[in-house]
Amino acid sequence: MVKALYIYNLFPKLYKNVNEWIKNLSHIKNMGFNAVYINPFHYPGFSGSIYAPKDYYEYNPNFFTNKKNPEEELRSFIEACKEKDILPIMDLVVNHTSIDSPLIKEHKNWYVLEKDGEVKRPGAWENGKFVTWGDLATFDLDNSPDRDNLWKYLLNMCFHYLKLGFRGFRCDAAYQVSHEFWQYLISNIKKEFSDVVFLAETLSCTPVQIQSLSNCGFDYIFNSSKWWNFNDSWCLEQYNMTRTIAPSISFPETHDTARLMEEVKENEIVFKQRLYFEAIFSKGFMITSGFEYGFKKKLNTVTTTPADWENTGKDYSKIIRKILDIKSKLLPLHEESPIYIVDQPNWMNVFCFIKEWDNVKVLIVLNKDVNNSQNVYLQDLEHILNGEKVIDYSPEERISGYIKTLNINLKPGELKILVKEKDTI
């Protein structure tokens, strides 16, 4: 069984070079994270986007000191991760390259082509208009006349980075790539590197698209709980469907989204509510560089530079450590546990649910109202949790002693965690 991953997404464009990545590992470890995920560090195409790789075997000069071979510096970073028992994960972009990649000249038949023989540029619908991404060229992974060699090329590229020491891949836009390719790639890699973890980027996926990835060998997918309002049914429905496919990773923000602190207009009550909820919702959890300091400026895959590092005067590192400690000590919080709603009179304002794993139950009580205190009344907690000596294991102010009946006024946005004393690790 794959361990619960607490991932720090180290966004490389925010740092001067790889030496700063290494210096930040102690800070990352101290917050409780056991994995670091790095966005693409390959040499980019003309647009400068780190998600438009020009050459998989060359390196972005902005991320390295140029005092050593970039590969040596990358290896030093990986070794530093392993010394701190942090799993090094890299981004894997296999569905496209930059439009100016030399692979187009060398292997044009690896790409999707227009009727006139030119390389087709991908795009997406945005606000009712189709927007073409002019800096990208899409691999024809399914129908290329030279498909076998294309697949072998991408497999060998993965082996190259595994031999450097990476032990995880975050698979970009996994749902846009056929399950046949993922089966080929993952099965061949795990024959030689059984400990490698594969994370499927599944944001904006439909349940059907996620289902299509179910037999590919992915160890994790990403869930959409960030956008849940605690009322609509879709989030729990998706969670209960996908948790049988693979455990999932929750997050309060990513490099693709707005910063949470900006979204909540610097409201610390909402900020902490979302942090705590995302941390305990699913097996995996991820934050992005700067989240712990309440950064507000959205990251950009082209324009972000180290000058965008923000001096906010805030530091949420200790509360991140606290909630991850709690997560690690309560079995249902670090597994993809079934979720059961607990009914109570104030259900409009207070969300109560049980997470259960291996006969261990944890009760979560969340004040959905971030402006007002709300009462919650739950009689006979020992019955709800199937045992005696129920304690408050919340990240903030705790009720002392053993609790049989819960009848309290929750502070705005407050989250309570209740569990039997014997079930804490």
C-alpha cells in the first residue's frame, strides 16, 4: 500500500536556483511534508513556459547555477531529499512538446498533423471561443505510424530521471492521454522500479474520464474538494466513487489556481478553515510554494520570477505542522476512508461527518459559517464513535477531558476533530 503523501509543490520559478531548493528542504520537512514535487525543469521552447518542453534532456538555465553540470546539481537536490526522507517527484509532460522542439524535425510523424502536413497546435475552449496554444505541439500517442518508437522514447526518458534518483511522477493532464499508453509506461517502469509513485493530474476531469484511468496503475489522483461549498452533493459523490480507483490528493491551491489568500481577501478565518479541511479530507495533501506565508500573487508558468517572492509578514508553518501531525496520528485521516454524514439539528450551518478505516472512526465537525458562531448538538458521542473516552483532537482550542455529549458554540469557521483516546497513534 502506498503511504500517505504530504506534498510540497516547490515551484522552481520562485527560487534563484537549485541551491535554494536544497536550502528549503529543512523548512519543508519541519512542516511535516514527506514529498517534494518540482514542476518541469527541462529547457523550454520559445514561449518560456515551463510546460512547453523543448528538450527533455536539456535543462532550464534559470534553475541552475551554471557552476556545475545541471544534472549534477539536480542529483545533489535528489540526494538532499533522500537524506531527509523526502520523496522527490518530478512533473511528467508526455502529451506535447514545444512547437520548436527538435523532435519535430527528427520525428515529425510522432505528432498530430494537419491535412497539409503541418504540426497541429492544441487548444481549448475558453468562454465560448476556441483558443489555440501556439507554443505547443501534440504527440500522436495513439495513431502515430511510428508509435512504438515514440513510446520507447518517452519510457527511456522516464528511466533516465529514475536513474538520477526521482521516485515519483506527477503526470500532467493524465486524462488527455490514453489508458493504453499509461498502462505501457507504468507497468514497464514498475517492473524495474517498484517503489515509484504515479500521480494522475485529473483536475476538470469528468467521473467517466477518471474511471478510464482506473486500470492504468496510478497510485494517486487529485480531487476537486478545493471548490466545494460544503453543501452540494457532487464532492462526496465523486470522492466515494473515485476512492475505489485510487486514493486522492486535496489542496487549497495549486500553481494553476488563484492563491487562496487572495481568493478569501485575506480573511484568516476562511484561510484556516480551507487549510484544515483540505488537509484531512483525503489520504494525500499538497500545498504550493508560498502558501505557508499567505502569498497572494498567482503563479505564472512563463512570467513568475524570484522577484515575485512576497514578504507578507505572515507564517502559517506551525499550524500546517499541527494539522499534519493530527492527520498522521489518526488512521482514517491518512487513508482514503469512507465518509458518512452525521445528522444534527443545525445541518444548514454545521457539517458533521465520520471518516472510518479499519474499525477506527473520526468525527469531523465544521462550522460552515465563517461570519458567525453556530451551535452544534450531538448526543451520545460514545455511540457515534463506537467506544468510550472520546477526546477533542482539534488543531486549535480543545475541550478538556472526556466528552459524552457535544453541545457547544463553534467559532466562525471552526473545525473540531473528535476521536476515541485509544485510536490516536
